[in-house]
Amino acid sequence: LGGQCCKKCERGFVKTVDCPTDNRKDCIPCEKGKEYIDHVNEADKCLRCSSCDSIFGLEVAKNCTPEQNTNCTCVKNHFCSSVPCTHCDACTICESGIIEKQCTSTSDTVCGIKECVAILQFLTFMSCFQCSNRNRNAMVGHCFDNCVTTSWSTSWSNSLVIFSCLVRDVDLSSHVAAIVEEMTLQDVKTFVRNHKVPEPIIDQTLRDYCNDTSEQKIKLFQVWYQRHGLKGAYGTLISSLREFKMCTAADKIEQKLKAAISSCQEGVQSYNDDTEQSKTCTEQGRDSYNNSAELSKTCSGNLD
């Protein structure tokens, strides 16, 4: 500048003159705890330190210094999957009680699912086991042939499993995209606002995905679902939509989720059909054996 050789200021410092020639005199440090600049520069103002807002689930991991901005991390039982992290979400609580992978600061909990058919198989096996104890001559594999109480026990087991499928809380996490597909962005915003999702979180989510309305709807719904939890979420969703005069959306979402529940029943029915077929085959085999035995007895009588 004007024939002079200007120098850049070091990290944590900014210039006080247009053309610094001596860093010790012409560069001043940023205010500790309030300002920073993390690179060699020609700036005349420092940058303001970021704050770790607890509203967004953040806390300070490392304080701001003149050379480095504040380092934020998620509070306990929260995670952040975006880079840079602007807000953290609450870790999912596994209502099933089965955790396949624990929540970390960068990933959500991975929950296991109790399969209806697996429960049915276990209950049916236990029925057969009890039957075999009552009838010492009966093999567990032939329980249906030797113990009349088994048919009642199996029927009771099937009813119990079907009932549990119908009344259990539906895990909405795998249906979020399908749910918000039936709602406008304004519908989703109205829904989450009425369920006490803080306005700063709503605004931040909308800014994070400002060019993608579909993703905005998905993320806003996920924020509500993570805050609410699995228990009762399905009922809250449907009843709230009707209360907010979004009956068409409520009806379509209800149909989609009922279809998901019915798939559980189909799995149970498929198992029942296989069991009934096995029982029929066993009875046919037993009848065939009895007929052969009777024929053999008749032949022996003729020889005598």
C-alpha cells in the first residue's frame, strides 16, 4: 500500500491501521471470552464468540479464546448428526426396552423391535412344554395329538398376541415421511407449535433446510416426536389433527398406519395357517397308521 509492504496479523489479532508494518504495534488482540479470529488475517474487527444455547440442547465443551471459537457439544441424552452442529435432538427412548445401539453425541439410539410372530412361537412352545409335562408319554413335537388342552392354550396365545399387536403403541419413526406427506408445511408448523415445540427450534429447523419443504416437514415432526416419545404418540397425532380441523390429513394418516398394524396380524395369521396345516398332516399320518394297523390285524386273523 503506497509502496509499503503490509503485513498480516496473526491468529487472535486484528489490525489497527490500514497497512500494518509491525505486528507488535499495529495488531491488537481480540477480547478474551467475547471475540476471536482463528486464521492469519487482514481484518480490522474480530468475530464474536458463538454461544451454546441450552434451548437447542447445547452446552460448552471448550470456552472461546482469542484464537478459537467456542466449542459446543450436546447436553446429556441428546445427539447431533449435522456438521456444523446448530442444535441437538433428544435421544430416542426405546419403549420396547431393547437397545441395539446406545445414543452418542453424534447418533441417535437404535432400538430393537419385538416381533409378534416370535412371541407367538414362544408362547406356543411353552404351551406344548406344559402339555408334555402333564402327559409323560407325549412328545413335545406331537403335542397337538396327545393333549386336548393344547388347542385351548394355542388359541389363547394367538389371541393374546393379536391383541398386543392391536393395542401396542405404533412406532412412528419409520413412518414420518409418509405422515407429513399428507400435511402442508403450515399444518406441521401448527401441529408442533400447539404441542409446545419452542419457537427458536422451529425457526432454526426451517433455516437449516430453507430450500427443501419436504425435509422441513420431516425434521419438524421428528423434533415433536422425540420430545413426546413413542407412548401415546399415535393417539395424540390423530386426535390433534382432528382438533385442528385437519380431518382429511388425519383420515389418510390413520389409514396408512392401520395398514402398518395389519401387517403384524398377517404375520400371525400366516403362522397360524402353517400350524393348522402341520396339525392336519399329523392327524392324517396318525389315521394312516391306524388303518394300516387294523389291516395287519385282520390279515393275522385270517391266517389263524
